[in-house]
Amino acid sequence: MFSKRKISPENDVQLSQLLRMKRQERPDDAFWGKFDEELRSKQLSALVRTQSWYERTGKLALLIARKSAAATATLSIFALGIFTISKTEFFSMNPADSVASGPVSEMEATEEPHFAETPIFIVDRQPVSNEVTDLEIPKFDAAPYYEVNALTKGAVPVSYQIIAEPKQFTAGSGVSDTSLGAKVIRTGIDF
Amino acid sequence: MSIAKAITKSLVSSPERRLEADEDLAIVQKVQAGDVDAFDALILKYRERVYSVIYNLTSNREDASDLAQETFIKAFQSIKRFKGKSSFFTWLYRIALNTSLTHLRKNKLRRFFSFEKMVEEDHSSGFIENMTTDSDSDKAALMTELQETLNDAFQKLSVKHRTVITLFEIDGLSHKEIAEIIGTSIGTVRSRLHYAKQFLQGELKEYLK
């Protein structure tokens, strides 16, 4: 577009004079009257818009909230449903399944006592004192006796329901620890 | 190079400009403090210069009017962010140029021109006098022809070169001020100015004797 040739000083002055003629391309007073009027109107609009900025932001937030209300409610219900289902029996771990399923279950099964038979707990009753009251009548003469309670699995799926079926017998009466078909884990005075 | 590129802190060149910048800053601070009407003084002071720059860039009086108004609205809306790192005048011109360049980019496929009438003044009539000694009607015809040729040549320049020559020759800004406004070096301004003048000399050679 351009070459590197020099501009003659005389031509430069003349060109500057010529270009300054463009300064005379000016609008008349009527133009400026209209210009000021329009600018004032636009300025007021801009001012109003500036003042209502917070209001417009609030409206926008409200609009977004309204638009997303249905989606939020649906998601909430869905999440609640998932949570509820996850807590029900259907999705809970069945102890019987856990024994058979993975290596972790197998390990747990080996570490913890596995009751193939009905567990029992035995209450070691102290010998009845010689003091005789009106309410308590000694049945055996100072000999200790045991109260054997069998633990049976009930209808509750996870925990055991203890159904105490006291069976009393006297020590040395010939009944073995496993006479009730259960293995004794621990004995003590109180449970 | 983008006009919107960051501009370094302005150092206002002449004492007159410095005084002008201080006056403007005082008005700007009033507007920033909430005196909205004080902005009218800035509009009144700069509307013709802003309009002139935009008009010479777009060559359309209606577009120039709208863009000048848009420039003042933008300045008004963002005046709270004006920190006085440059003069208000430099800041306002940057807004005007960016607004104009955005407009030119958007509308480059539909370009139609509408020019202002040339108001005859002493120095222009002197220039015409040098070219002809004929009657007033001949002078008027010559002036119209000259305006058309001049505007036509002006529109052949690229926007970058047109911007620089408008700010220098028509608006009368210094190289340094132009460099601050368009965000480039003084050397680049001089270079663009040189090539723009060279091109216009070629286009207007029959008037340059």
C-alpha cells in the first residue's frame, strides 16, 4: 500500500492545510439540540437501569429458583427414595449371605465365634443364705445352682431376640455344659 | 494492535492540558460523589471533539451521533471506576475509539457515508483562494469537490492510519497524546502518520501544487 518515499515539506504543509479543512465539517445548532435531548433521555434510562441493578439481580435469582423448583423437588424425592431403599431389608446385607459371599466375610466368620448351635447364657446363682425371710424360701441346702438361658434367633432380621427359657439345675447333678445342646462360651456371676 | 490494550499512566504534556485535566478531574470527582448533573459540563466541553473524531472515522453523521452519545453513556456508567491514572480526556477518547472500532467491525459490510456540510471559515477560504480566483459559485463548487475527494481519500485509509491522522491533523493532538490514547508507542504513531500522509499526498496530488 505504501512506499518508503519521502514526503516533501512543502506538500506536507499543504496537506495539513487541506486536512484541517475537515474541521469545518461541523453540524449546526439544531443538530446539537437534538443530540443533547437524545443523550439526556439515554442518560436517564441508563441511570434508572443502574439503580435497578440489584432489583434485576434479585428477580433473576427468583426466576432461576422458580424454574429449577420442579427439578430440585424431583431430585430431592429421588434422593430420599434412594436413601430409604438403601436402609431397607431388600438392600441390607444378609448375614447368611455374608458368610458365603466374599473373602472378607469368610475372614470375619473365622475371627468371630460361629454358632452352629443355639447359644445359651448361664447365670451362676449364689447359694441361698441361711437367713430366712418371709418372701424367699430356700429350695436347696446351700448348694449352687445355675440358670441356663437359650438364645434363639427370632423374627428380627439382624439382631438376636433373646428369649430366656430358664432351666434350673443343681451343680453336681450330672448335667454337662452341653447338655442342652449348646456350647458354653463364658460363665460369670452376672451378665 | 488492539486499541483496548492497557495504557500506561498518562503524563499530560502541556501546562494547558494539565490545567484542563485538573479541571476535568474536579468535575469527575463531583460526579463520583453523586452530583450527576456535573457530568453535563463534561458533555458540553467534549461533545464536538468526540463527535468529530467518530465522524471522521465512520464518515456517517447519523452513526457518529449515535456513537458519540453511546460514548458519553458508557463514560457516565463507568465513571466510578475512573481512578485518574490518565486524564479524563484521554479516557473518554479511548472509549470513543473503542466504540467506533467495534461499530466499524460489526458494520464493515454495509458502509454508506453521509457527510456534514463544510462550514466556510477564513483559513479554508484562504486555501481555496490560492487555488482559484474565480467567482463565489466556482469557489463553492470547488470546495464541494474538494470535500468529496478528501473524504474519499480518507476512507481509503485503513482504520489504524485514519485514527492517527484524524487525531493529529484534525483534532490537533500531539504524538504523545495519540500514543496514550491508542495504547502504542510514539514511534508507531509517527510511522503510521508518515504512511497516512504519504498515501493522502498521492490521492490528493492535484490539489497540492
